[in-house]
Amino acid sequence: MAVLRWSTYFEDILNPASKPIHVVLENSCDEVFTYELDGPEVKYLGAGNLADKSNKDMRISMGLDEEDKDNSEDEITFNQDFCSYEVKVYPTDVADSYYNDNFPFLITGIIAAVFIFTAA
């Protein structure tokens, strides 16, 4: 049996200025693990899907055993006796509030007010 230290795969993949995200690893052997990536730092949060539930509609996921349909002649068959993994990425509440604030609405309101006052 091989043991993977998943955190090493996630270290230093985000820009230091990036807002934190949650990465959930789920496998076909009924194991689920959650990590928080905050810039280059990786923190293991624990077993289970511990991602912010309010952001589940913004999830991006990908199976690690998905076939590449374009390279069928170079096909590699995975051993089906082992667990297949799916990676799910969620924004944290910090990232969501940073990227989805009311600033665009404020600017739109100011521009509309300028048009109204200059047209009068």
C-alpha cells in the first residue's frame, strides 16, 4: 500500500496574494479529506468535506482518473482495484467576499448620478 502526502502536491501553487480556497479530496473508497490553501501555505483541516457549505454552488471538480479522449492511441489503463480520486475546489467565505463585493454597484450608481445631474 502506498501513502500519499497530498499537501505536498498543493504547496506553492497559489500566488502569495491569493485569497484562501478549500480543496476537498474524495475517493471511491469512501474517504474524504479537506485542505485549505492560503497563498503558498497548505493546511490540513481534517477528514470529511469541511468546505464552506454556502459556497457549494461555486465548486469546481475534476476526477483524477478521467481519460484524455484526445490521446486514445497513448492510452494508459489505471488499475481499477485502487481508489479513484475526485478533487473539488471551493472558495472560502474570505475569497467570496473579496471577489464579490458591492464596489461595481457603487461605481455604477456614481456614474448614473453624474449622467442625471449633467443632463438636467
